[in-house]
Amino acid sequence: MGWWQSCLVLFLLSCSLSLTQAELYTALADMEELLTTEVVLIRTLDQYIEAQEERLKMLKKFSNGFKMEHAEAAKDVSEYLSNPINAFLVVKRLTLDWKQAENYMIDHIYKEAMDNMTRYKQDLKFPTDEDLSGAATALLRLQDTYKLDTSSVARGELNGVQYTTHLTASDCFELGRQSYNTQDFYHTTLWMGEALARHEMERNGTNTAKWEILEYLAYSKFMQGQVKSALHLTEELLMIFPNHQRAQGNKLYYQEELKKSPGKQDETLVNNVPTSLEPSEREKYEMLCRGDLTISPVVQSQLKCRYVHRNVPYLRLMPLKEEEAHLQPRILLYRDAMYDSEIDLIKKMAQPRLRRATVQNYKTGELEIAHYRISKSAWLREPEHPVVERISKRVEYMTGLTTSTAEELQVVNYGIGGHYEPHYDFARPGEANAFKSLGTGNRVATVLFYMSDVAQGGATVFTSLNLSLWPEKGTAAFWHNLHTSSDGDYYTRHAACPVLTGSKWVSNKWLHEAGQEFLRPCDPTEEISKQELS
């Protein structure tokens, strides 16, 4: 029995007891008071019915919304989830929106239904608040990297491609709120501003109160140096909600701030979100991700492609399709390096084992989760399947190196806005613990297999070379991380750009120094720059 039922029963019982004890029926005057009681009961009952109808109305609204979005998703699950807006909304529906629906159900649902709900929560996967925060952060990352206009994203347009999904005022508000929770007032301002605009368009179609949007927006603008705008928005808030104490205090504070600098104009919005990269590298990285930077025509004109057999009998029949992507350092692409059937099998083997990808702490050598690498990975050993063994053999053909001391095949899937910021694959001086446990020396070379096409984004970019490699299913990229002197090649610093739309699958084979002594002899006289590139 819900609290409202308990209250109603207790109320009726108390009335019954008072009537019995007082014997009100014995006096007409007392009976007149019963009519007053009845008015109260009728009003209470009407209020209850009205509240129930409102709850049912809201539940129907939630149900219709869930059904509509689910029907859209069911048409093509992979394509639906490849859109980061859809992915964010799925997480939002099953966290924030579903909690709101539960709030309307919780006091009125039958015990059996509640038991079923409890069982569902035990048996099914539900995203957490952390998932919601992560999905929101990913969408903001995509917005920054690909310079996406807030209004365009809200109406479902991603990098010039219009999708059917759009964001409501409530959705925009949640993106703004998630930004606010991390003190990212730049994105809070953008998304609360969009929430306000959409609130005006939707009128009664949104659950979010206008005054609440105004409160977040005003404070965020103040924190961005836009005091006049903050004051104006706070005054608008107080017209809707005159007794809002915090807004009253903020209004006085903003007025005092303006008195200190009467002629001061509002500052331009600045994206000051903390980053692990230097501003210049961040800018170059994002430009490469967008395709705004490319290698020079002079360099491009020197690149060649060829069939390669390396005097291997097998390759004479099926030569490698080698394509130069860069000459110094030498970065090669191999087309049709992995077949669809092999990709399907590797993905099938890896999927149950996927775990949040980690990076090695250069001081301790321990693996740890990092905000600058958002993906899940699994490791496959050669003895597990002939296909994994065959891939390793193919790596040997491509590189001319042995895989006997290589790491296991790492399979990676990037999720919403999945990325890996600029990094080196090799261990630098001072990172002696990085591969110490393997006992096979440093990473001499990298082979990166692209196991899916990516609709938008997801390039591998070399920030010191102005080079972007765009994912093409079945293609492999190969480069040496070390010079023949065993010193690291700092020009190989690279990154995985955020996936804008689509799903990105790759696999990595990292080859180590041990065992390569006669295959790639050491040459200490090779001229290199030992300094890290800025």
C-alpha cells in the first residue's frame, strides 16, 4: 500500500472514530458539520484523482517517448548507436529519464510490478550516473574537436550531416548540468543557452523549469566574465520566481560587481577546460582530426605504392599491397591486410573480454585508467585460434621482423567519442619500468589494423608530421617507433581522434627489440634528434 492510500485510510478512520465518540447524529447542528467534513473528503479525493491522472499522463508521455525512440533504434541498432547523440540519449533515457518515470510509479505500483522491476534491475544492464556523465563529456569533446555549433548538434546535425535525432530543452539542460558539475562553465553557458531557446519553442512540452535554466545560465555567464548578461538573466529569473533567495543574493552581488567597473563590457566566452596537452599541440591535433591540416603537396608527390613479395614464395603468389603514407619517418599502409572473415572472428573472440582500456604509468609501470584514453580492449593469444596466428605471420611478412617477442594482439573498440590523445608507443628515457615485466626491451615497431570503416572522425593523426590516416576496413598501418640506434623516434607521436559517428574497431601488434638483432641490426651512428618534439 502506498503512502497516499495509508493517509486516506487513516483520515477516514479518524473521521469515523470522532463521529462515533461524539455521537454527532444526535444533534442536527452537529450533522451540519459532517457536510463540511464531506467537502474536505471530496476535495481530497478530487485532488488525489487529479494527481493520479497527472501521473498517468506523465507516464504515458514517458512511455510514448521511450517507444518512439526504441522503434527508431530497432530499425538498425548498429547505425542508431553509431550516432553519438543517440548513444548519449540511450544512456540518458535509462538513467535520468527512467528515474523520473520511476518517481511517478514508485508510490502507486503494485507489489508484483515492483518485484518485477527489482528483478529486471538485477538481470539487465543499466547505465550508471557515471555513464551519463561520460556520455555527456564525450559529446562535448566531439563538439570541441570538430568545432560543432551547439544549435546544429541540438537539431541533430553533425559536421554537416543531418540525422533524424534531435535534443529537447530537457536534453540540452542535462548536458549543461553535467558541464556545470565539473565547473566547465564554457559548455554550461552554451548548452543552458540552447536549453533556454528550445524551452521557448517547446512551451509546455518540457519538464524543465525555465527559472532553473536561467539560474545555471546566469551563474555560468558570470563565471565567464559576462556580468551584465548574468544580471539580466537573474532579473528575468526573479520575475518568474520572485522569492528565489539565491537569485536575490546573486542580483545584489552582480550589481556591486558592475559598480566596481561601470564601463566594463562582457568578456568573450573562453573554453578553458583543463587538458593534458599543450595548447599548440591540442590545436594541431584537433585540426588534423578535422582534416584542416595535411602533408605538403611536395611530400605527397614523392609517395609511391607497390606490390611487395620480399622473396617469400607465398608472397610471390599473393604480394602485399604497400602504400607509402610518409617517408621520414617511414609510415606504410598495407591494403587488404585483414579479411572480413578474419575481422568477424577476431571481434567475436574479443567482445566478451572487452574491458576499459588502460595506459602504463611511466613511473611505476602499472596499468591504470586515464581520461585521455576512452576505449575498451581485449588481448588475444596466438594459440587460441589459427586466425590469430595467421595475423602474426602476416605482421612478420609486412615488417620483416619477428613476432616471437611481440605483445599479444590487442583488439580495441572505441565508444561514444572514443579517443586516445597524442602519445608515444615506445618507452622514453626515465620510463624504464614501462615494459620491464615483459623482458623483451622497448617497442621497436607498431602495426595497427583497421577493422571497420568509420562514418565520421576516428583518424589516426601524427601531430609532428601533419599526417592523418583515415580508417579503412582491412588496411594496416606500420611504422618503426625506434631508430636503429634504439633511440625513440619522437616524430611518431600520434593520436586516435574521437569517433564522431560510427563504431571504430582496431587491433594492434607491438613488436619488441628482443629477437630483432639480426633482422634489424643496431646502428649507433644513425643521426637522430634525441629531444622530444614540441
